[in-house]
Amino acid sequence: MELLLFLILFPLLTAVLCLVLPDHPIRRWVIRVSGVLIGAGAVYLLVTSYDSGMRLIDVPHEPVGMIMQVIVLAIALLVLYLGVRYRKPLAVGLILVQTALVQYFEFQYAPGLAMEANLFVDEFSIIMALIIGVIGSLICIYAISYMRCYHEHHPEIEDRRRSFFFIMFVFLSAMFGIVFSNNLLWFFFFWEVTTLASFLLIGYTRTEEATNNAFLALHMNLLGGIGFALALLYIGVTGAPLGLDRLVEGGAAVALVPAVLIAFAGLTKSAQLPFSSWLLGAMVAPTPVSALLHSSTMVKAGVYAIIKFAPVLSGTVPGLMVALVGGTTFFLASAMAITQSNAKRMLAYSTIANLGLVVACGGIGTYEAVWAAILLIVFHAVAKSLLFLSVGTVEHQIHSRDIEDMDGLIVKMPRVAAMILIGITGMFLAPFGMLISKWASLRAFIDAPGGLVFVLLIAFGSGVTLFFWAKWLGRLITRPLDEENIEGRVKTEEISVLFALSALVIGVCLLFPRIAHSLVEPYVLSIYGMVTQLGQDNEIIMILMLAMILVLPLTMLYFGNGRDRRKLDVYMSGRATTPDMHFKGSAGIDRQLSLHNYYLEGYFGEGKLMRIGVAVSVLLVLTMLELIVVPGVLA
Amino acid sequence: MIAWLYGIAFVILAPLLGGLVAGIDRRVTARMQGRVGPPILQSFYDVGKLFEKERAYVRASQNFYILGYLIFIAFSGALFFAGGDLLLVIFALTLSHIFLVIGAYSVTSPYALIGAERELIQLMAVEPMIILVSVGFYLASGSFYVSEIAAYGGPLILLLPGVFIGFFYALTMKLRKSPFDIATCHHAHQEIVKGVTTEFSGSTLGMVEIAHWYEAVLLIGITWLFFAWNPLVAVVAVALVYLAEIFIDNTTARAKWGFALGSIWLVTLVSTVANLAVFYIGGMA
């Protein structure tokens, strides 16, 4: 119990310290030490509780509840103030509705609802805590040198690093709160804190674009928050249990309506269609924010909620709707990623797509699907944080985040390029993590009723996925010219964090059978009484492939020097070409060789697919809500 | 469940079989074009000669990627013939092709780059179909393991006719046959220099050729599974399928990539949905 409170409260303490300390080595050390302690705390939680199953922990509701209520009101006032100041009537309206709903619940129903235990810990929350604690802290540590560099590059932006780190650590605290809360009112409180934190982080630069995108994120997440508040109200009216454990145990008869409403909130938070635009807009924020939102916090809170309610959604029509939203999002977001040359935007689409897969698994909600979903969350978190932070580092050196500008990166920044390679392969190739989980979700979908639709979406989605990752991969190792190594300019701390995350990507792949056996399987078993596996021989083959891939680069020792072979020039149709790849083109015009990737705009145009996606998903979401609103439909 | 001996046998024997198939292919092609054609063993002579050529490179790393291509294609075939999980076979096959694509990228040549992009389009075009083939086998036989699919005992082709049609359509691209040989091909008149292999020469090109042999045998193996209940029927069917592919190769001109991608996806969707939906409606899944 002390450990859970430590994980929730200690980041808060760090946050306050970041707020009061000036820009001084002391603050940097506070962040580093706290980051290490938070990560260590999460690991300690794993070591001490991985085999003890689900444990409820009774923390008295008062005075915590009182404090939370005050903070919720303060948040509402802050949003109200900002909404009025920036003339965003929608934000004002949404926060008023949401506050009214929550306050009504607080005064009318909350006192009458008995709570057995406000906190809990089980294998799934341990996994989430590890993701938040280890990856989240690494991102915060990375942000120290990144933000210094950022403000050197952007003197026009006001340096508000104090509040930046304050919000970053508040974010981590709220995430720990979400994954340890058994009381749904607490869950909701932390949920709203993450909404506000992401709003403030996206708007960090205070440019017009940033402000607008921040409000876009706020609007969508407040809408989701209203869904969550309605779920609470429903629980109050019907007298259903307020505890997450009891509510889920109640099954569809008791919990379907709140489950669907919370899944709706989860769809907004995990940026599923039609709510994807906020996550795309969020990339205006400094890169560590993107990394945090995409890998260990925010969107992961959304899918966490959906996975938690998967047993309730399983086999129901609204659950099928949730799954269809996820499946559609997976395919369309992957297809849209093909047309993106902006690395951060491409990564954002890939995040949306992968979360779509998790949501599809959650909506299907069988034991196989949940098993796959949890592994997806783990592998996605490590690989995606590595990719975002690497792109951030590259951007500061080559002053571009465009994939087309990243050619020759393997020469310019060999170590960073190698780590991006690890991240990319981790996202789509056998035997790395994401592929394992895609494989598992494919198997889960096949056995589900009506699973053919999902099988098709995942089959076509995989084809598309490999296209956009591979062409980025290729870009990095294309070398038009001999360029100099500029990697020395990167700060050691940034590189170290990237090293740590690369090691994590490879580590979780090597340890994946262990993670699956000791954490994911006990969790799935405790909920469904059944469990799935990939099969031991398959695990051995995967490890074998991984070993081959890790050993293969050693052949570069033989090939790399080119000792016994002749160096040839690139075939240029016989045109005389200078060493810097200039040649006489048609009509004698001097040209330089330039190579570009395919983006297939005509087939996978973003605008077209987005319109289709929004139309389909709005229909699905409305149907899902309709099903619980109109009485008797489900019966 | 996994018979590694068969896998090792594949690694050793598949190049022999694949080279032989390539030789017969060239002979049949020549006859279709009214030529005498080369000896059946010509493919072996060609590859043997490639390994005697001067060692040369454009970028030192290219050999590393091509070696990866060869190793993983042999690995995926070995896994298939050892009776392993079909999905894992497909993923390993995809991995091997990514090595080829990256090798083509690494040389930084305009022609190899076009080939690399087109090779990726090919991968994107056929990936859904080959995944759905394994899904079809699973729904019909109850297992993803090649050993169990092969031992199913009944004619899978009758349960999976639509899937087979889709697979046959995509096989043209997998075997690098016209009209879907958009990345690289053996028809000089319709090739953009030499596509993905433009900058590969000597032993590097030899490795690419051997990898193609491995892949051809693996694809023949997958075709075999549809007919595996009766070896005699299977031999005839596989021969007919291959003959049909050679015929298509010689009677069509290379399609544009957009048509190749679009039509393969469309055929995949229509043929497999019509076929696999039966399993879901019938409650057999």
C-alpha cells in the first residue's frame, strides 16, 4: 500500500519541486533522481507483487475525496477561465455540463455508495506501472537536455520550463492514479487530471496553432469526460457498485451501460476515429510531450479503461461496435500513414492505428484478445517512445523532421540512426514485439464471432503497415553523398536515454515469453479462467530469429571493409556524373541526383480516407450509444 | 511437432529443386515463344558463373542485406517444411523481403530505388492474401501448423476454392511473373533497367537468384497444401498451376503498379470473403 501511495504521490512532490526551483543544476538533479526513484519504485512493485494476484487496498475515502473534489472544481474554474479568455465557447459549455453532472453525483449519490477499497493492484496495473514509471521517467530525463536545446533553437518561445516539468510529473502521478484506482470516482478524478495536463502541454508554446490544437484536444477529451460522468451518474441511479472490481464482476447485466460510456471516454482519450485529430494536432508540442502522450500516458489510459471493461463488453453488440471502431481505425490510420513524410505525423498515425488494434481486442473482449491487447500495449510503449525521442534528437541536429531529409542519417548520426532502425523494426517486423502481438490478435479475431471482418482489417492493415515502415527504414540507410558525422553534437544524456530505450525494445522481445507467462497470463486467467499462449516452439523460433538478426551485423566485419572487392559507381545510364552526383540532364541542364520515396497520394489520400473514416466511425459510435440509450433494444 | 530434419533437408535440397524448376520454366517459356531454349541445367551454370565473377560493390553494406535476404528466406522455407506455424513462416518471409528492399535502398541508385519501392508495393499487395491463405487453412483444418494442415486428410481445395483462386492470382506476383513482375523480371523489354537488383552483381546477384529458388519451392509447398490429401493429385495440380503461371507470364505485358495493387487487393477481398464467410455463417469456426 505504501508503495502505491509512493508511486502516486512522489511524482507530485517532484512536480512541486520543479515548479519552485529555478533553472539550476539542482532542478536537473531533482528530475534525474526522481525519475530513477519512480522507475525503481515501479520495478520494486513488480518484484514484490507479481505473484500475489489481485489485491484490494483500503485507503480511507476521506479526506482524499474532499481534496479531489476541491481540485476538480479548481480544474473546472481554470478551464472556464481559459475558455473565456481564448473565446472557446465549446470548452466552456463542455466543462459546465461535466461539472454539473459530477457535482450532482457527488451530492446526490456519492454518500450513499459503499466503497470497500479505493485502490488495488493486479498484474495488469503492474505492467502499466512499469510502462509509466520506467518509460515515463526516461522521457522526463530526456526532456531536461531536450528542452534546453529547444529553447536555444526557439528564442521566440517563452521559457516556461518550470511549469513544463511540473505538468509532466503531475501527468505521471495521475497515470499511476488511474491504474491503481478501484474507486471509479477516483479513476475519474485522475482521468480528468490527464485531460487537463495534456491540454496544458499541447499548448505549451502558446502560438496560435498550439492554442487551437490544445483546445481541440480539450474539447474531445471533455466530451469523453462527460461520457465518464454519465457512467458515474448511472451507477448512482441504479445503485450498481462503484468499485471497478465489483462492477466488472457484475457482467453485462449490471455494468454494460457504464462500460459503454467509459469505453466511449476511452475512445476519445485513445484518439480513435472520429476523435483522432486531437492526437495529430498534439505534435505541435515539444517532442518529449508527444513521446509521453503516445507511449506511456494519455492514450494508454484510454485503452487501459477499455481493456478493463473488456469482460463486460465481450459478446455484446455495443462491444462489437467498439471493436469495429478500433478495427476501422487500425486499417485507415495505417493507410493514411503511407502518405505522410513528416516523421512525427507518421508516428502519430501509427500510434492511432496500433491503439485501434488494442481497442478492437478490447471490444472483442475474449481471453485471447485481452492477452494480445496487453502485449500490444507493452511493445508499443517501448518502441514508440524510442522513435519519438530519436526523431526529436534528429530534428535538433538536421533541423527537419521530414523523412525525406533523413537520407544518409546512418552516416551523419550512426548511433541514433541505428536506434531508429531498432524502433522501426520493433514496430512491424518478426520477430519483434509488435508483430508478435499482431499475430496474437489475428488469432484472437479468427475465433471470435463475426471475426472475419477483423481478420480482413488486420490482413490488409499489415500489408499497409509494412509499406510505410519499410520505406522510412530504407530512407535512413540511403546515402547519396559522403557526409560527415555530426553525432558529437548530441548531448550525452539524450543519447543515454535513447540507448536505454533501445535496450528495452530488445529486452522485452527477448523476455517476452517471461512477461507473458508471469504477468499477462495470470491476469487473463484470473478474469476469464482461461488463457492462451503462442506455443513454446513458436517462442523458441522467435528467439532464434532474434538471435540471428542480432548476430547478422557481425558479417559487416567481413563485408564492411570491401578489402577484396572493387568499388563501383552507381549506374547512371552512362551519363558522366561528378562525385557529388551532378550530371547533365536532358537539354544539357545540370542536375543533381535526388531520390524520393513513394507516398501513393492518389490511392491513400489523407483527406479522402479521413472523411470515410469519420463517417463510418461516427455511425458506429452513435449506434453504440443508441443501443444503451434506447430502452429495450438490448433486451 | 516440428521436424527439423525436414527443415534441414529443405535448406540443402530446395536450391537444387528450385534451380531445376527455373530451368524447366525457361525451357517451357522458350517453347511457347517458338525457341529451342537453354539446357535444363542452365540456371545452375548461370549462378555458378555469377560466383566466379569479379567481386564488386557499390555500397559495402549491400552484401550484408542480401545475405540476410538469403538466410531468412531459407529459414522461412525450412520452417514451412519442418511443419511449423504457417503464420510465422509468412512473417519470416516478409522479413526476408524487407532485407532485399533495404539492400536496394542502401546502394542509393535511382533504378534500384524504383525497384525497391515497387518491391514494397508487391509486398503490400500480396501480404493480405498470404495471411488469408493461412487463415483459410486454419478455419478448414483447425490448425496453423503446416504439419497438421498437410495431415488433414481431406481435399482442402474443395473447402477453400475461393481462397485458392485469390492465392493463384497473387502467386503471379510472388513468382515475379508478368503482368505483376513490377519490381524486377526476366523480360528485358518491359524492365526499368533491372529494378531492385540493378546494382547487384557477381556473387551478390547469385545469392538473390538462389533466394528466388528457395522462394519458388516454398510457394510450391503452399500450393501443395491445398491438394496434400493425395500426393498424386498434388503433383499434377502443382505442375498445372506452375504451367498456367508460365503461360500467363508469356501472354501478358507488365501492368502498372496501381493496377497490380488494386486488382490483387480486389481479388483477395472478393474471393476470400465469399469463401471464408461460409465458415462463420455455418458456425464451423
